[in-house]
Amino acid sequence: MRRVLLCAVMLLGTAGCSGGGPKEPATTAPSRITVSSPAFHDGGSIPAKYTCDGAGNSPPLAWTGTPDDAKALAIVVDDPDAPSGTFTHWVLLDVDPKTTSLAAGGTPPGAAQAANSAGKPSYYGPCPPSGMHHYRFTVYALSKATNLPAGTKLADALKSIDGSTIARGQLTAVYKRQ
């Protein structure tokens, strides 16, 4: 009986560490896109106004190097340091591939926001429960548009991005609540 109980505890403990949420898409796609922000630099700190401690609007982003054959772009903002596994803060789908930047709080015409890890189709500003967290702003070039509607489930959106990514680029910044 003791052995069965020990095995059950070990099994539950292992399952709790898996992160449980959808995994990030297309980690093997070539990194050809350069992503930047006028609000912070790669490895820098995200200003509070783009987090839950401020207005919570998405920061301005810019990118170069989108392949000529891209049919759409997707933008994913996530936190790999979240206690329960990667927390996705924003998924923006079917951005026109000619787009090279987003204004703060901007969503371009024709783009759709999928549900984030909080279940809402919107940007959810960084809000780490404790300590310093890293936030990845990833731009994906897609071989075809996802054609998914606004509010699509996170797992479905990430799967669609993963299935058609031809290039990507990433800007990583940090945030720690005061």
C-alpha cells in the first residue's frame, strides 16, 4: 500500500510540472526577422505602462526581414517563467505581411486576436506574481493566413501558427513588479 501511495504521489507531482498549457509554436523555423521596440531594447525592462501596473496596452513593436513569400504574420507574446508553464499574453493572427510595425495598443485592420492564456482575445499585460519574468515578443511569418476568427482558442491558434511558419524573430524583455 505504501508503495502504491508513493507511486501515486510521484505521478501527480510529475504531471503538475508539465506546464499544462499549449507550447509555443515553430521553435525550429529560421530566425530571419529582427524585432525591436522603441519602448525597450532586447534584454531590457518593459516600462510599467505596458503591464498590469499601468494602462496595460501592448507596446509599440517594429520588425524587418519578413520573407517576400509570407502570406500573413502572427505575433505572440508569452512568459516562459510563469509558475504553471508558459503563459501566453497575446496572439495576433493574420496581420498583413507588408506590415512592419504596430503602434502602442494597436491592432491592425483585418487582424484577429485569439484567446490568451486568461481566455480573453486581447493583450494581457505582463503581471508576474513574483520575481523577474522574461517576456518574448515573437513575430512569425506564415506561408498562409490562418483564417481563424477572433476569439479562437489558444491551442488552435498556436497549432495553426506552428503549421505554417516559414520564419520568425523575437525580442525578449523583462519585468518585475515593484
